[in-house]
Amino acid sequence: MLPADFKDRLNQMMGVKFEEIVTRTQDAFSRDSAETARRGLTHSSYTYGLYQKKRSQEIEMRVSAVVECQKLLLSAMRIPFSTTLASELKTLTEAWVTLEWCERSLQSDPDWGLQNDFKMGFREETLQARNMALRKAAIEIDLLVDGLRPLQNNQPSAQVKELDQKFKILLSPDQIKNDFDEWAKQLAPINGQIAVLFLDLDKFKELNTRYTEPKIDQDFLPDAMHLTERLVRFRGEAAKHGGDEYVLTLPNHDATEAMAFAEKLRRNFEQHTFTVAGDEIHITVSIGVALWPLHGSTYDDVLTKASAAKQSAKANRNKVVLTQTSTTDSLPLPQSGLSAHGQRLAQYLNFKSEAADRGESLLRPEQVLSDTKMTEEQLSIAADELRARGWVEAQADGSLVGFRYIQPTIFLFIETDPGLKGWDPRQDAKTVAKAAIEMNAQSLSTREVGKTLSWEPRRLNPAMSWLENRGHANFSSTLGSSPYRFSTMFVTPSTHRLASEA
């Protein structure tokens, strides 16, 4: 049973966390609202979508925060294993996102007269976000408590992990593989992911030659392994893999989270000062990232892909490279951090949308499966990736695919249009300026400019915003729910100068 003051200390920590969460979600909502308005997408449905995204983010951040605080308290208070510990921690986690709290958050949202059309769908989305966050937290709590479980047969009370034989700091390769397999069994039913990072110390042979191997073993490698272990603690595990390579496994990490952590790891090595034989030295690392089950069905498969990505990173050194399941040229969004299926679903939904203010009618999974040739499992994983980024809205159900319909949000277009369509707002602005001069009028209808260029609003709006921000033209803002950000463009001498560059 948890100590009496555990809950009090947890509440104190969450009180501080909660203020931070409210501020972060409100700031994100304000930024997204401004970006939506900048692109001329002022229909109330977009505002509803932003509110729903804000609510889902707050739920996920609350759950993540309480699990993080519990981990810190378990360590600080040296809480031993008990058979009721996991259920107690899960109950405390649920207390921060109760059904009653979710319902109150729904009722407190503004009402623009569309409650009957949107409220029910938002309630389902909210409960889905809550359930997904709690399911992920339950897996993390189970893993955390398993780490406290005493071994049977009169073994020491703390769980014994097999460490690397030489340095006794990071885990052995066999141990990390066994733990990976155990995580995979637990995460498979909820379509979870495990990130594998393959880290290689840059120019390590030169360091070895300069100081000799015994000196490197004594002064350098323990410090490097301690740095790695401190960063990966509470996230996953790390093992020594050869003299200058380490493997890290991170359960419940998607591509975006894994790449962010890998970048953090790379920066820490780059900025850390090591001492060898009294000399201060700096060293960089190259890291390859792969994901289970997106890049392989077994630990060895994923490790091989991560190793190949690491080799690619080594070509330039001090770099992080994410594994791609096929060649970069064949992927629509190679820099997005999405899996290949996630990229193809984003491409499919993008091209299904006809204009920024009007997306394709709700798409059912049967149509998406038929058009994309994905399997139900592949579509489910791809949809989860896009939904986590706020790029789609999906009405959940109990099917293998996981939704009854899917629909792109404005954020899909904002993030993917340049990559998919090759649009350059700066160059487009010059084209708009030239077209405006050729139309030979001092004031022009924005819609008329778009018609002349045969451009849809979501291409025209960024170009005109660039003209306004750089002072190359004047505009009057549009009102209501027009897809165009501006209603009228006024030509200035600066417009003429810019047009001459086109």
C-alpha cells in the first residue's frame, strides 16, 4: 500500500504541472487560431476543431504528467513492490481525468449554435482521447511496477538485470533484447510502438589511438555510458553494443517522440565535456532510429534497420536519421517522421481535399482501404499517427481499423502542402504581384486573382500573407467564413518592383 503522504505529495506536484499544462494548451490554441485565421479559414467548424484538439492535448498531458510524477515519487520515496501497487497508481491517474471532469470540460466549451451537430461527436472524441491516454499509462505503470517486483526463489528483493560484463553500467545485449520482446507482447494488443536507437560515437578510433584503449576505458567510456543511462532512465533502456556503439529501446515512443529524444541525446553528447588523461575533449554521435512494428516484426529486424540508418547518419556525422521503409524518393513526405503508410494516408487525404475551406466528405474506411490498398492493420496504425498530430479527425468504433469515418483537418494541409505540392510562398508572392500588375487595376478582388492564376485559396493565402508581411501590397481583411484571408488587394509601387523579379 502507498504511504499516506504519497497522494498529498503527488497532488502538490500536479498542482504545479497543471498550471503549466493549462498555459501550454492555451498558448497552443492561440497560435493555432492565429494560423487558421492567417490562412483565411474562419468557418466555425475550424474553431470547433481547435477546441477539440486543445481538449485532447490537455487530457493526454494530464495523464502523462501524473505518470511522470508517480515515477519520481516512487524513486524518491523508495516505494517497494506490492501486489496492489499498480492498481493504486492507475486509480490515482484516472482521478485526474475522471468522466465527470471530461463532461465538465465539454459543458464549459463555447456554444456557437452548432451544439446538436458537433457536441456528440466531440464527446466521443474526448472519451476516446481519455481511454487511449489511460491505456498507454496503464502499460507504463505495469512496466514500472514490474521493475520493482522481487524475483522468486530467494533472489534479492530488487529485480536483477544482466549488465554489460566489462563496465557494469548499461545492460547486456541479451537483457535488452529480452526486455524488448516482453514489451512487444504487452504493446501489440493496443498497436503500441517501440523505438530502437542505434548510437555510434564519431571518430572513436582516433580517440583510442591518441589516448590508448586502457585510458579510454578508464576515463572516457564510463562517463559516456553514465550520460546515456541518465538520459534514457524512466523512458526505456540502454545497452552497450561493441566498444563505441550503444542501443537504446524506448517503449511507447512513435517516430516524432523518438526523433525528438534522439536529437536531445545528440545535443547532450555534443555539449558535454569529457576528461581523458587530464585533457578536456568533446565528441559527437551519429544515431539511427527505427520503430517496431513499422520497420520490422522482431528486435533483430528493427535493430538491423536502425543500424542501417546509423550508417547513413555517419556519412555526415553528428546527425540523427530515421529509417524509411522504402527509398526516400518513393515516399511523399520523407521528412515528416511518419511511417510509410502514415505518409501515404496523409497524401491520399490531402489530394482528396478540394479546397482549404471545404474538405472531402467524410471518408469511410472501406473507401480508404480500396483506394490506398492498405490492410486494415496498416490503416489503423497510419490513422493513429495522423490523429496524434491533429491532422485528422476520426469517429472511433470497435472495428479492427478503429474508426467509422476519417476527415482531414486544416493542420494536415499546413504541414504537408509544401512537401506534397512543391509550393513556395515567396515565389508564389512574386507570381501574384506580376499577375496583379498585368490585370492593370489599383485594387483587385482576391477571388479574381485566384481565378486568374487558377489557384485554390490554400495556395493563394500564404502568398498574399507574404506580400502583406513584407509590405509589397496592401490588403483589406475579409469577414465571415470566406476561404480567402483577404477580400481586396491594393497595388503599391513595391508591388511593381517585386513583379519585375518574377
